[in-house]
Amino acid sequence: MEQPKQPKIITDKNEMREWSRSMRAQGKTIGLVPTMGYLHQGHLSLLREAHKHTQVFVVSIYVNPGQFSPNEDLSTYPSDFNGDINKLMSVPGGVDVVFHPHNLYDYGVGSVGNGEGGVEKEGVVSCVKDGGLGHETWVRVERLEKGLCGKSRPIFFRGVATIVTKLFNIVDPDVAVFGKKDYQQWRLVTRMVRDLDFSIRIIGSEITREKDGLAMSSRNVHLSTDEREKALSINRSLSKAKDAAEMGQINSRDLINSVIESIQEAGGRIDYAEIVDQESLKAVEKITSPVVFCIAAWFGKVRLIDNIEISS
Ligand code: AMP
């Protein structure tokens, strides 16, 4: 039997760069799976997908403060670094490097943010105020960042695009794998890579679900047993909508209304429920081409997102 591979753990960005350069010098192709840790089978499925495309693999574990607003859950985001390493080692073929930087916004010249109006966690950069802080360069994907999750999380995708750019510059991968669970994020990164001429292939990998259909998420750990049961209404109602659409019910409003009703009846609070074009993410009224039905809903204090692709 194959011995589990112990990954090299790199915390320093210069060391990370050197490793990637040495791999390139040996002619090896590099795959990157960016994560915020507290790994589950969904994350591991991205690593398995990466195995199909490159020869060596980096998983980054970094909770990016730049994508959280002050009122969001940065301080309670779950972590279990040792558990994460064990999970990564359980995947056949494993991972070569776990890149686990302490603070990717600390430039070492007394430039760390003062936390004013932003997030104060171990001196990390404020994600809200641009002025007067050490970090002031942000990447924006102007239209795609605005809809869906961007409506209630206005700085979220600016933070995502910026950290993904930083990771791409540090790790210099040939391929990066993102989950379709975060559909808008996957599309936005794909657009950014095209628009900014990154020489990186972006792969969208399918959603991994629990046996009962709940999309796996690091945040599920914060659901009570009761909330978790209620949250099953998301996938159930989305699956019903998909079946109905594929049977010929192509009016988006009707499908959206019945999903909203099911989730609210179960006790969820809808953030958004939209049927959008799979690529442009623009809302569609009638389903006549491939779409994706995207949902964000609160169960208790936990905001869950999910989606289902529907072919016309
Ligand atoms: P996160 O750690 O939540 O930032 O997620 C890191 C990556 O894993 C992102 O590309 C997510 O889309 C992906 N991911 C998270 N949950 C799932 C899931 N249930 N199925 C597939 N991919 C996922």
C-alpha cells in the first residue's frame, strides 16, 4: 500500500516562490487548491481533481481577512491545522506543499493596518478602509463582483480577487482548482485570469454533498442539529426546481418563488435566490439556455450558499 505523503509546510512566501521555481526548473507542472482550512471532503475532491492535471500540488490554507467585513465571522471561522494535514495525507497521491502563511498583508515595514473601521485580528489589514493602511491595492472584477453574494457582501469579491492574485503570484501554478459550490467565485476568478492574462488554467470542480444532500462547508459545524435539518430544505427545493425546469416549467419567477417558500417554511431567512446565466451570471426570466439557480440563506447565525446547474 502507498505510504501517506507528509506534505512540506511552508509559511514564508519567499520560500514558497523558491519551491515553485525549483519545481519549474525540474520541468514539473504545479497545481494549486486555495482554501481557508477546516478541510472536508469537498476540499479533498478539489485536490483529487488537481491530480488529474499537474504533477505536483500545493494546497493553501489561509483565512483571508481582506474578504470579511467587520460584522462577519472572521474571528469565529473554524480551524484545525493538524486535522487538515491528516485529511490531506489521506488522499492517495497527497499534496506536496501546504502553504500556510501567517499574514499575507504584513509587508514587514511597520505597514500593518491599524484596524480602524476594519478587522482587528493579530494586526491584519483592514478590509474596509483603504486609506492610511499598509495595503492599498485591490483587484476588482467590476460587474461580476456586484450581483448575488456581492449584494450583501460588498467587499467580499474584491478581497477574493486580491488574495487569489497574491496566491497566484506567490505559488505560480499552472492549474488552480475552485469549487462550483462558490459558483460566483469560480466564474469571477476565471474572468480575472482571462482579463489579466494570467497563464493559469482554472478548473471548476463539482459540489461535494453530505449523504442527505447538504453541501459540505466549513461553516456547517456552526449549525445546531435542528438548523442543520432545516437547512436540508435548500438542496431539496433546488433539486425540485431543477426537475420542474427540466420538465418544461421555464418561468424563473415561479421556480424562485417556490424555492423561497420552501426555505422560509423550514425556518430559513433568504439572502438571495436567483436564476442566472451560467457564465455572465445575469438574471434570466425564462430558462432557454443553461442556467444556475443560486441561493444564500441564513439558518440561525449561519449563512449558507448553494446552487444547482440547470440545462435548458
Ligand atoms: P473555502 O475553504 O470555503 O474558501 O473553500 C476553498 C475551496 O473549496 C473553494 O474553491 C470552494 O468552492 C471549495 N469548496 C468548498 N466547499 C465545497 C464543496 N462542498 N464541494 C466542492 N468544493 C467546495
